[in-house]
Amino acid sequence: MSENNKPSILITGAPGGLGSQLIYELVKHGYRPIAQVRDNSSTEYIDSLGLEKRVADLRQQAQLDDLVRGIDIVIHAAAYVSFRRDRLTQFTGINTFGAINMYLAARKAGVKRFVHISTVGAIGAVKRVNGNSRSHPAMLATEEHEFNLRSVHIPYILSKRAAEEELWKLAAQSGPELLMVNPSIMIAPSSSGDDRAKAIHRFDHLILPGMHNWMNLVDIRDVAPAIVAAAERGRPGNRYILSGDNITQRDLILHVSALLKITPHVWSIPRWMIDLAGAGAGVYHSLRTKLGSGHKIEFYPDIVKLLDYDWAYSSRKARSELGFKPRALYQSLKDLLTNDFRGTYLKP
């Protein structure tokens, strides 16, 4: 227990966007969370609150004993978030082995509860039929959805799924109570402070693909309180989807354009053209790799496969058990695009 008789909570990945928002939320609730940082982390916000910092690389098991000493609850927010195909070492090292290492250290230290922040991608997605959406909103993925993305070789998704599977196995043996939290795509302000200008630049210069796949977005200001609630009163051995409104990609573009008061350049690209572009990108990356030319790989055939699914989810369980109350998507977008995203660590 901490000095104020609150459980001692460690946040991994504390300097990140979600980690910082969790710190903001915990401090509001009277906690004094401990922040896991790395040697080169930017810690201005953590320092401004006078919080304890503990330096550790989660990929180094030997550094974790001191990290978890005296901790009651671990909220594991550290992750390498990207849909790149390269940097496989970072994906497995941070997303998978980092989570496993943390749980093993928490078990050894007698930590009571371990909240693992995963992603809805690790649950799976709703397979489209003949390229079309199933009936909506009847077909929403829930916590019981059977994972169906093993053939989609996206390192981020697979490394997060592998972490989940290994953590459930470890928790079944012994150790801290394990809870899984799966947020969807989070809407959050950037550190630049001018998200409106960034959006206008993108929408005014790019041709945007008008796809009809469903996707889900949720406000980071709603995600953080729900994670705190999971740490306080979530049921051990359970997972909770934290999702907001489901919307098609095309409708999202139109919503944003209306808020920006600009006409978007939307083009309904035939699927065969996208498949051809993905295949061409795959050949190009293979040639670059054989030539020993390291480069960033963000578009490749498996990214195109994401169009075979609808990324639509239900948060009914989190609403019922955690008091999760996601605000309307339109309100979140309005706050973001008017640079008035208040209630975050960047703009309290």
C-alpha cells in the first residue's frame, strides 16, 4: 500500500500517450502511481507531478525485480504500436516477451493484480462475406470472439495475440490475478497541439480511399477511466473490450470533412487495384531486402487483407461491469478538430 492507503500501482510504458493518460486519471482518483521509464524516455509530465520513476528495459528480465518491488497492481501499457512489417525484433521483444517477463516478475514479487492492455486486433474481426459486410449492428465481435487473424501476418496483431495466450497460460498456473483490456482505435490529441491543421493538410492534399469496411474508434478520455476501473474492480480471468462507435471508413472521412468544412477527395478504389498494388509492394520490398537495403515497410499484401474484415465491436460487458461510458464519436472528433480536446494530460 502507498502512503495514502491506496494500492501501489505501477504503470509500464508510462511516458507514452496512453501511459500518460492513465497517470492523469490515477492522480485524479487519489493514487500516486509509479512510472516505469527507459533511460531515454521523456519524463517531463511525470516529473511535473513529482511521481516516482523506475528505470527498466522490459526485455531484460534481470532489471525487473527492482521494478515490481512493493507493487500491488501492475497496469501493463508498454507496447510497440505500428502496422509496419519490419522491426520484428521490437514487436516480439516488447509486445510478447516484455509482457511475459513482467508477469513472471510480478509473480515472483507477490503482485496481487496484473492488468494487460492489449488491442481489439488480438480478439479478431468479423469476416466479410463475398467482400460485403454482414448485417450491422448484429454482427459485432465480443469478448468471446474466436481469433481468426492468424493468416493475416501483421506483426503487431500477432505479437499482441501471442502475449495474451502466454499470459493466460501463466495465470492458470499461479500468479497475480490477470485481466485483459482490449481498446479499439483510440482518438487522442497529438503533442503538436494543432490537430486541425494536420487534418486539413492531409484531407486537402491526399486522395482518400472510400472503403465501406466498418471500424471502431474510442476516445482515450474514456479508455483510461475504464482501465482504472478494471484495476480496481474488474473480475479476474476476464477480458473487457473498450470500444466506441462503429462507423464505415467512408463515413468517417465524410464526418471529418464536415467538421473541417472542406470537400474531401474520395475515390472508391476497385479491390483488384489494391490487391495489385499490395503485390507490387511485396515484390519491391523483397528485392530491397535481398539487396541489403533496410527500409520502412508499411504497405504490403497482408495489409490489404485487412479489407476482408469488419472491425466492429461491442463494449456491452465493459459498460455493465466497469461503468464504461464512451462518448459519441462525433463529439470526440469535434473536440480533436477544434483543438479543444480537454481532459487529457496535455490539456487538463
